[in-house]
Amino acid sequence: MEEFSFYALWAALGIFMLIYYLRRKHTIRSILWGTLTGLTGLILLHYFGGIISFSPELNLFNIAQAGILGIPGVVLMVIIHFVL
């Protein structure tokens, strides 16, 4: 049940971001900017995360999360790490 809830949460967040991007005036530019900033934030957190004692791996799940959700996804990753 926990695994289903986990994937349901990420799917809901992905759908929310898709709706957000589709409502923007410049849809493609918004998607590219959100993806670029999310991936940049993930890479910076990977290399300099030792400062806050959290350096996530660059695996497919983390890259997809940062690419789809952008900076909010990276921030959510950090919050979940320290709360759980």
C-alpha cells in the first residue's frame, strides 16, 4: 500500500505540473525552463549537497523528478530526506 501511495503522489504531482505548464502563455519555453532549472538544481545538490549532509544520487528517478517537477521537485526531495 505504501508503494502505491508513493507512486500515486508522484503521478498526481506530475499531472499538476503538466496542467501548470499547459496554462502558461509560452508553454514550450516554460517546460524547457522548468526542466533546465530542476536538473541544474539536482546537479548542484549532488555535487555541493555535502554542505547540508544530503547528496542525492543521479539516478533515473531523481533525474525524472527534477526534470518534471523542476526546482519544487528538488526542494521536495530535500524536505522528504530530512523529514523521513
